[in-house]
Amino acid sequence: MTSLTKTFALVAALAFAAPAAQANLVTNGSFDTNLTGWTLSQGGGCGTAGSLPYSAWVANRAGHTGAVYLNACGHAGGDPNIVQTVSGLTIGTTYELEWDFIRDTLGQQGPRPDSFLVELLGISGSPFEYDYVNNAVWQTNSLLFTATSTNQSIRFSSEANGTDASYYLDDVTLFAVPEPTSLALVGLGLLGAGMSRRKILKPS
């Protein structure tokens, strides 16, 4: 492999690795052992949040070690939810919010349109509505938004729009999306360094 080819390969690797190098801005998005960093609410439904079979942390659900269960025990007006305010955002920067969820199968068969909500306080288009279409496996969803404040409230709710569709939530992440211009500048810098090195090593 030539030096120039190696340089291009390095640029590509850095471009793909850039998001992974950042720290997740969400506290305890994995829910591995508890709900630290989050506020859990029964949302006006019956039962007490934090106590099964109502909204609570659960040790395992379909292979996920730790998750949060959002259930209002059939109370259609409940909308049980969990919320966290994330700090340290840069105004004008685009962020990607991602999460895994799976619908509770007990007594909730048939279509449940728009029964899961993601609310980003102050963001245009919020709340964002989702429906889970397969009870058998975890589903990953994500959305992009542009920060309008250095702090952002993130709320996940189930049983929305008068439905009785409860959900398990896990693996919540929030990362800044790298700007294409920044990646391009990194690539050009590495490319220039590679070409200079090739020129220096060229036999006379």
C-alpha cells in the first residue's frame, strides 16, 4: 500500500471514528443498575412510580441488562415518563439522540399508533411521536435536533394519545454530529502531510 493510499485510509477511518470518540452527554443512559440522573413519573396514572408493575427500573428485559419500564397500568390519561436535563450543549450545533425501546406484550395487542413520545423542550416539532411495530425485538430509533440552549430537557413517555401501550426503554445516547467542514479540514491536513512526506522521501 502506498503512503498516499495509507493517508486516504487514515482520513476515512478518522471520519467514521469521530462520533465514537465523544462522550455520551446523557447521564446513565444504559440504566445498567439504577435510574441515577433521571426523574421517573407515573404521569397521573394509577400506582406509584418506581414500584412494579408500574413505572420502574427493571434488572433485565429481553437480553438488556437494566432498563426502565414505563407503564400506567391501563390508565389511558397517564403518560408515564422519565426525564433528564442535559447540560454542556453548544447553541447552533446539531445533536443526535438515540434510544432502544421494546413494547410490553401483556394485554396490548393490535395497532397502537403514536403511543411513544420523545419531548425536547424548546425544539421545533416536539413532541415527536413513535409507534413500535414488533413486540419480539428491541427497536432503535434516533432523531436530530439543533440546540437552542446550552441545557436540554429530554423526556420519554409511553401510553401517549390515550393508548395503553407500555414500553421498556434503554441505551439512551446523545452526541454532537460532526460538521462536514471540520472532517474535511482534518482530511486535507492529513492529505497535505502525506504528500509532503512523499515528496521528502522521493529519491533524487
